[in-house]
Amino acid sequence: MTRWGIAFLLFLLTPTTISAEIALTLNNLPPSINVDQEFEADATLDCTSCGISYLRGVFFYPESSHTYSGFSLNNAGQWISTSDDKTQYFKIEEGSYSGKLKFKFDPQKPPGSYFFKLGRYTASGDSFAQTSSSLPITVTGPSPTPTSIPPTSAPAPTSTPKPPTSTPKPTPTPTPLPKFTIIPTLSISVGPEEKVLATFREAEPTLLVKTDPTPEILSTSTSSHNWLAAILISIGLVGLGLSLVLFSHPSHIP
């Protein structure tokens, strides 16, 4: 056989040998589960030369999606659903594995039609090195209740204090003080043909008046002796008038 024939033979045999060394299968998956139901499936890893492996079951939709959810039970009996630390999943020390694994749906996801498969992580990889075939599965049950967030009340607006407005007080208008003028009139009859009229004017008294809404006369500046003087003046005028009459008609004197 020529050198090229040997090379072609190795090319044909090499992929078949590699694919036969690692095989991951999942069987007996229930066609329908409830949102909070735990279920089992038969997992088989055929890998004679594999080192440490970690197995994880995932839900996804559509079939081409790489966004995974769901929980897998690990060797310590813990439900794991993280994508950050693959070493927390079901661990196989080396080689092949065949047995039942437990899984459950993430109740925070809505129910409906999904796909499910089994994936294998290696000790040095962060993504699946191998996966089983995708199988359809239906999840039934109520949709998750959204967590209600209490509304945040807006703070009440703070009112700006306004300075008090002072009402101007009306300025009182002073009430003018009244003035009184006393004009006494004295009429004396001496005879049928003559009359003596004595008129005199008194001093104008000044009144003191309050500036209240109702004026009140407090006092007058006219005293009692002014009235006495007025009486005396009147008597004097009467006497003067009589004297003039007597002198102007001497025939009346006996």
C-alpha cells in the first residue's frame, strides 16, 4: 500500500474512533411534569478515557437556544442551578457512568412546552463538551406569581411660609372743636316813642372736645365771674339809658 493510501485510511478511521469513545444519552424522560415536580431519567456516559466529568440536566426553548434553566441533584443531595460553578453538579471521577439522575423545573419560569437534554462539563471547560439528544417535555401548572413591589409614596411638597400681611390701621381723623358765640340782646322800653337797645358781645368761649367718634364737651373756658360781669354791665347800661331819657325830656321831671 502506498503512503497516500495509508494516510487516506487513517483519515477515515480517526473520526469514527473518536466519536465512539464518548457517548452521552438520556432515556425514560417523562413527557409531562408539574412545575414543582421532581423527576428521574436514565443517564449513560460511555467514555473509557474520560477524566473528571460533571453532568447537568437543562430546560430550554426553542431547540436552538443556549439559555438554560432547571435544577439538577448533585452527589451531596443539593439542588443546583448555577452556570458559574460547574463543579457543583453531579460528579463522575473518571470513565463511564450509567444510572438515574434527578431533576426538577425552575418554578420561577412559566409553564409550557420545553426541550430537555443532558450536558457534560469537563474539568477544564466552561461549556458543555457533549450533550445528549434534545427531548420534548411539557410543564404544567400555574404561572409564577410576580412579586409585588409596594408603591413608593412621593414626599409631600413643603409649603413655603409666607410672611403675614399686616392690615394698615386707619388713621383717626380729629373732630374739629366747636366754637360757641353768646350774643345777649337787651331791649328796654322807656316810653311809647323811644327804646334803648343795648347789645353787647361776650367773649367767645372755647370748648374742649374729645376726638372720640361721639364728641363730648369736657369743659368751657367761661367761668361764673364772667356772667356776673355781664349782669353788672347790663345794669349799668340800663341806668345810663334812663339818665339820657331824663335829660332829654326835662318837662317830665316834677
